[in-house]
Amino acid sequence: MTIATTIAIAADNEAINPVDVVRLPSVAKKYNINLLTVTDLDIRRANRILRDSINRTLGIDEDQTEAVAKPAPKRGKMVRGKIFGHSLASVLRWMGGKGWNFEDAGVVMATMGFAGISDCTITKQLKAGRDGVAGAPITDSQARTLVLNSK
């Protein structure tokens, strides 16, 4: 039996991670593991042995574990731009302060060429404006333009 297999068995029996078998001398001694001969590779192999054993017990095949282990997809590209010389966020905060709703603000962003702006950004900035965070200093004529773009 290899050191990695012994570490995996000890980890399974003691309900701890394989690395903890090596960190706890009492456990290593109980399973006759010579800590002077254990390498990082042995611990990685023990992790693999233990994971494979658990997967077999649960009836999970390798394809399923690989699908779970894939990293999350990257976020979409951040939308940046200006409306009337002000950042999109500051215009959205102004809208929130004036009581605009999510749908109308989204329509304005889309009609002004910023359709890719995330719903989360719209929601958070509108709320910030409603909560009193300063928005862009929009003039009356600019406000009329925004209202026309919301229709």
C-alpha cells in the first residue's frame, strides 16, 4: 500500500482532509505514517484517491465532477459611456432621485445606445438616487430629451 493510499484511508476513517492527517501527528502515528517521507505529491494523490472513492460511493462519474469543477463564465463586457457629458451611473442616480422606474430607465439606456448595461447597474444606481446619492446635474432641456427617449 502506498503512502498516499494510507493517508486517504486515514482521512476517510478520521473524517478529515488528507492534509490534516499530516498536520496531526497523533493521526499519522495511529496509521503508521512516517511524516519524514511524506511529500506534497503524496498528499495530492491522497486527495485524488479520497475524491474518487467518494464519487464512486455517490455514483458520480468523472464527467460530472469535471463539469462541476469548471470555473464560472466570465462576466460580460462592462458598458461605459456618457450621456450629456455625465457618466451613465450618475444619470441613472439622477433618474432615481426623480422617481424613474426600472423599465423607463432601461428604455432610455437602450435608445441612447447603451443596451448592454446590466440590469443590476440600473437597479443599484436608481436606488442610490432614491436614497439621496447625488446624480448628474441634468438641465430641464436634457430631462425632456430623456423623457422623450423613454417612450
